[in-house]
Amino acid sequence: MLNTYSTSSFIGFDSNYEDSTVVMFGAPFDGTTSFRPGTRFAPAQIRIDSYGLETYSPYLDLDLEDFKISDIGDVDMPFGNTEKALEAIKTTSKAIIGDEKKPLLIGGEHLVSLPVIESLYNAYPDLHIIHFDAHTDLREDYMGEKLSHATVIRRAHDILGDNRIYQFGIRSGTREEFKWSNDHTIMNKFDLSTLESAVKNLSGKPVYLTIDLDVLDPSVFSGTGTPEPGGITMKELLNGINIMKDLNLVGADVVELSPSFDTSGVSTAVACKVIREVSLILAK
């Protein structure tokens, strides 16, 4: 039995676990958030607001009702202990992967991606990552902490090695991070302009998709802990997801919604739509 607790399900994610090919779970953790906390509240709010969506995507011409997707609730994790929280996420993701299903994680801060990446790497040693974000997340440590939402992609590199992480939309980080990326990751600054060629390079390879929603401009997505002006539009993101529809995706996450910083609900609506589109290309 997976150690999760139930909330209402995301719209269309009502298949039982045994029959599902994609399994969504939440990681309500923001213990290393460096600016504005609150991403722990995102999974619950996303599920509620998902009922403002249709299950059909006109962008992909696919419908959630045509696929077996399960929402098993949120990981039951301790607050105040980063290592134990990550271990709880890893236990859940390993169980899902061991049952030959694809994990879809909703955060939570970006550090929650790391244990899912670790679990998938054990199953797919040739794993590659596509990373959408405003921030490099390539620090060796943040204020002495090696486990942080500001270091998560550097920790993923520790696992995967050079030139297996493709980064898009990056527009914020230290000078050292940008210099380090020149030799270790494949970075497309500011936009998604090289995504199509990256997808061709990754044809047939197992790919994990991690979307930090702050890749979007704050005028589109203000409800996040570290908003960074100069981001991509929602149409650009939707087009990017469409470009990736034929990849061999083995897992994905959507992270860094902090719903209390956008009381209009627009940011949560954006997150829900992104999750719908990502779940469809993952299930396809």
C-alpha cells in the first residue's frame, strides 16, 4: 500500500491504480523555498480548480477520458525534515515505476523532483531530462545546503552526468551557474527556440520532463515563490508541450505553484491546464 492520503481527484484522473498507465501524486513540500513559501498548498488547490477544465484538449486532440490515469493523493511526509520528505517521495515513485506505470508528480517546490529522477534513473540508465524553468537551479549548494530547490538540477546532474539535461527558458542564476552549464548541460536561454531540435536528438531515449511553472512570465503566472520577469507565454508553453508529444516520456512533474500569491485563481488555472496537457502526452 502506497503511503499517501486522499484528497479529491484531478478531473478525469478517476481510474483505479491497478488499471492505470499514468499515476499522479502530490508532494506538498516547500521546506527549502528561498523567497516566498506556499507551494505546499498547491496540490490540494490544483485538484479543486481542475474542475474548471474540460477533459478534452483541443491543442492535442486528446481526451483524458480515453486514457487510464489515477490520482492517488498526496505523499504523507514529515515537515521540517528534508531528507525524510524526499525519502517518502522516493518510496512512492519507486512503487509506481516498479508497477510499470508512469509517475506524474505535482509539487511542491522543485526539490521534490529529485527523488523521482533518482527512481527513474535506476529503471532507465539512459535517462535524459527536459527542464523548463526561469532559474538554472545549478548551484552546488545554497547557503551551505546541497539539497535545495536552487540546487535540484545540479543534483540531477550528479546522477545523470554531462549533456543529458536540456534546459529551456532560463533567465536567472549566478554567473558561475551559467558558465558551469556550458560544459555540463544543454541550455537554451530565455525561450524554447531549440526545443524541436532537442526532441529530434532525444528520439527513442527515455525522457523525464520537469516543468517549473515560473518559466512563464509573471504576467501569466504570478502565483509562484520566485517570479522572474521576461518569461515565455502560455501559448509558447502549450506549443512546446505539443512538440514533445512523440517523445518517449517515462515520467513528468509540474512544480512551484504557490496559490496564495495569486488570489484571482489565474495561476492555479494555468497550472491545471499545463497538468492536463502534460498528462495527455505522458499517457499517449
